[in-house]
Amino acid sequence: MLSTLARAATRRPLTVMLLWGLFLLLGFGLGTGVFGRLSDDVPDVPGTESQVAAEHLDGLDPAGDSITGVVEAAAVTDPAVRAEVRRAVADLREVAGVAEVPDPYATPGTVAEDGRALVVSVTLEGGLDDDAEEAAVDDAADRLHGIDGSAVSGVHVSGGPLLGQQLGERAQEDVKNAELISLPVVLVLLLVVFGGLRAAGLPLLVAVAGIAGAFLALFGFSHVTDISVYAIQVTTMLGLGLAVDYALLMLVRFREERRHIPDVVEAVHRTVAAAGRTVLFSGLTVAVSLAGLLVFPSTFLRSMGLAVAAVVVVDMLAALTLLPALLTRFGGRIPPAKARPEEGRLFARLARFAARRRVAVLAVAVPALLVVALPVTGMSINLGDARQLPKSTEARQLYDAIEAHFPPGTGVSPVTVVLRPGTDTATADRIGAIAGGTTVRDLPGGTTVLELPAGGAADGPAATELVERVRDLRGDAPVQVTGSAAQLVDFRQMLADRAPWAALTVLTGIFVLLFAFTGSVLLPLRTVATTLLSLGAALGAVVWVFQDGHLAGPIGAEGLGALSLTAPPLIIAIAFGLAMDYELFILARMREARERTGDDREAVVIGLRRSGRVVTCAALLLAVVFGAFMTGGFSPILQIGLGLTLAVLIDATVVRMLLVPATMALLGRHAWWAPKPLRRAHERFGVREEAPGPAPAPPQPAAR
């Protein structure tokens, strides 16, 4: 397959480039439409009790969404402010699609006790189509923002469908800013690595293809499932980073081949035969790592797994087709790599040191990584609130205004208990007596709804404990619990139930791929063990910063008492795949050296010497990309970005430069062992990473 792709790219490079050009136009034209289709409904899990109950209520009482405005003033009861607010309320009631706008001066609890703020709530009609709802939301938000006057100090509007719209706009701005930051920095680093603009520019062209693929994949999936507002940053950062990684590996190999082969086309073929096979397996291992997300019934996790896997495949195909075509066309102008005897000497020294002091290296590095990973044992996740958003977003400003002027818990969603027909009175009374201030609503068909005050945050410990108490108390009665706290309880349970199956799926797939790549059964086990160490350390650091609040300020974050429920599964899935990336980079070189020299220990040294620079540069470039996306300020993206950055850096340094040579030396020749039946199966069916044959000798001048 690889030889076919290489021949196609070298025979018709202009055709390949034209096809990719059309793909870029689609990605940056049609694909950017995803920014208007993003959703903030992350915790929805089809089939769970909270989701079933919510759908039941929507069917009985299809009330529309609502948006909220907070008006701040020196005194909101000032006659001028009162008159302005009441004119706005009257206008809002005339907006098409608006069902209800209560008078904030006549509604209990909507005017702050300090008299400096009031809440205006706008409820939309139920059953509006998307266009009508969007028009109603925009008109209502514009009128609320129009409340002005010398006494009004500020108006903040968000909530409901407006929140998703605001987050989508902010996500688009953050992606654009991150690209403006990361691409020039990546270009400068590539210039340092390659020493020339032509070679440095090619990985960026592949990276642009990765970004277009991210947009197009998300846009396609948005027509069949909800796409989270956070998905755009995650997929774009990964698409950009992996594209640069793969292109870097291919270009380094191409320049090495050009050192011995004057013919550009032949050098491209040999590059694809060697480095291209590594890219292929790398892309497959990353995709398999993300396949674990498909085991979870969560719409968010499944859509993220599909979208990110699609982006990885696009990056892989771009590296295996677009880059060879570009090299065929322009590779003759890229200077070959210079033969430097000292090149990679540092990595060779590290490998020899770790091999000689293998027990000491393991005794120091493994406990150190375990200590950094310790905070994971106290990790907690929740839905989060507006504190996860940057302070410049209007949703965060609305949250801060309510926090500043209203009692704690104002606006917090209650725990909603749905009493289906057949619920006995005694059970209903016991549930209603759990919390004071219970609100009772009777709906058509004999369904009764109890709204229990959550007490604190909507997804805080008190609220989740209340959900569990109700579920314990109901017995066999047809009672269901929904609301934010119930969604969190169900999401946590879903993770606990499906995580073992996800892990089994990923580990099985990784084992099969690594066995096909290496022919060993011990190397996959060693790889998984060392990868889990770097992954645990990275996740432990994220908990220490974002949950416990240590050193959160310098990166523009704050301790929130828990991680976003989106962060841990994505960090684990993506970081595991990226670690496999670097493992394959190194193993490919070790295998080549082993087949050439027959010396297991020297193969480790040679492999690390020849791959260490690529792995280090790739990790640094990925860290730059992830760091650029962390400038946006969304806490879930900060968490994912920091987790992936640390995982990549720890894996590329401590694990790959020290633990890998130490464990390989400890295993010795047994590292490549497999039982005879599996060895025969690999020889027959496995994909062998064979080093290219010796380069043809340059032609000698004819004798005179």
C-alpha cells in the first residue's frame, strides 16, 4: 500500500497537490460552518435515568429555553433606571418567539438586597425551529443590551441558547489566535531544525491540511451528532501538532536518504518505505487509543473520539501523499542532511548511561513519576460553572455579577424529581420532606414534578448527595431524578461502568499493532507500563493545579475543587496515543539497527541516537501548539492543554530517553521475544519494518 501511495505521489505530484488544494478549500470554506453548530450540552448520556426523565418532561411540558440579563447600577430602583428597564421589558414581550418576561420589580428575588443589580429573565416559546429561536434570542439579547442611561453601569446577557452561541464565537476567536501564535513559532523552530525555509515550510503545509481536516470532520459529524464547543480547540490543536510531527519525521528521513541518493524520486520512495511505515502505524495507534472513547455511551465522548480519530487519519494521509508529492516537486532544492559525527551523541550517551545504570535509573525515575501521579487518587470531576470561562466572556461576567450581588445559590438549578403515575402518596411525601422549600408542579397525564433546592452549586457535593438520597428512598416506586446534579451522578457512573471495557479495547488494539510492528510480546507490555507512568504523572499535575489550585494563577486559571468532566477521559485517550507516537519513532530505528548489526544493546543506543533529535523536536513543537491553545482561557481547554503538554514532555524526556533504554537493557535479547506460534504468525502475516537496502553507490567517472 505504501509503495502504491509513493508511486502515485511521485508520478502525478501536481494532481495530488491539486486534490489536496480542493480539500483545503472545502475545509476552510464549508468546514468552518461548524462554529455555528457547536453545543454546550456535554453531560448528556442517552439512556441514563436523568436523560430519560428530562425527555419525558420535555414531551409533557415543552417549555422553551430562557436567557438571563443582569442590570447593574448604583441603584436599580432609581426612577430613571426603573423606567428604562420597564420599557425594555415591554419591548421584549413584543419580540416574536418570546413567551414570557416577568416584571423584575414585581418578582421576588430578582432585585439584589444591596439594590445594585436586578435580573431580567426571558422565556422563549416552546417548539421553535432553529432559525426562529436564533432570531428571538438575538432580538431579545440586543434589547437587553440596549438598556442604558447614566445610572446604568453594565448589562450582561447569557444563558440558554445564547450561551452556546457565545461560546462558539469565543471558540472561533481562540482557534484563530492560537493559530496566529503557534504557526510563526513552529516555523521559527523548524527553521532552526532544518536551517532552510523550504524544508521548514513543508510541515506547515501539511499542518494546514490537518487544520482543514479538523474543521471538515467536525462539520460532517455535527450533522449526525452534537459537537461540543470544546471539540474545536482539541481537534484543531491535535490536528496541527500531529501533522507537524509526521512531516518532521518524514523530512528528517528524506534529508538522510538524500545524503546518499542524488535521485529525488528514489529518495522519496525510500523515505515512504521506512519513515512512512512508522507514520502509518503511528496514526493507527493514535486512532486505536481514541477508539476507547467509542465504548462510552456519552454523545460528547463518542463524537470527540470519532472527530479526533478522523483528524489523525487526515494527518496521516497528508504525510503519506501530500508531503511525498511536495518533495517530488520541490525536494531537489532541499539540501541533504550533513554528515556530522557528533550528531545524536548526547542521546547515545543517555542511552549508554541508562543501560549501564538501569536498576538505579528505574529506582529513581519510577518512584518520582508515581509521586507526581499521587494527586490522581483524590481526583474529582464535575460539570463546572461559569468560573471555567475566561473573565472576558459575557457568561462569566453575568455569573460574577450574580455572585457579587445575590445570595449564594441564586439561579442554581434544582434537583428535579419526576413522580410518574402510580407513585404512592407516602413515597412522594418522604421525598418532598427531604429539603425545605420544595416546589410542586402537576403536569398532564398524572405526572408530578418536585423541585428540591440543591443547596450550593448545582453539581456540588450537597446536590449529588441529594440525588443519591432520593434514589435510595424511592424503592420500587416509578420515580426518576434529573437536573444538573443527576446528570453528573449518571455521567460518573457511566465512566466507572465503561472505563474497564474502554481500557480493554485500547490495550488489545495497541498490543496487536505493536506486535505487528515489532514481532515481540514483551515490547507492547513494556510500552504500556512506561506510558502509564508518564500519563499518571501528567494527570496528577493537572489535578494538583486545577483541582487543588496550586500555581493556577500564572496560567490564568483558578482552583475549582474538581476537574471538568471532559478533561480526564480526553487527556488519557489522546496522551496515550501521542506516547505511542514517540515509542514507534524510537522502535523503528532500534529495529533497523538490530537487523543491521545483530547487537541488541548497541541497537538501543543507535536507535535512540538516530531518533532522539526527532522525538525531542516533535515534543517541543507539540508543546508549543498546545501552549498556544491554552491562551484562550477556557478552563477545560487549559486542563487538556496542560495535561497533554506535560504528558508529551515527560514521555519524550524521562520515559523515552531514560526508562526505555533502561528497560530494554534489563530485558536484553528477550525484549524481542515471542512464542514460536506467534513468531511464525508474525513472519507470515505481520508487517515488517525492514530497513531500506544500502543506497546505490554513486557512479564512478569513466577511465580514460
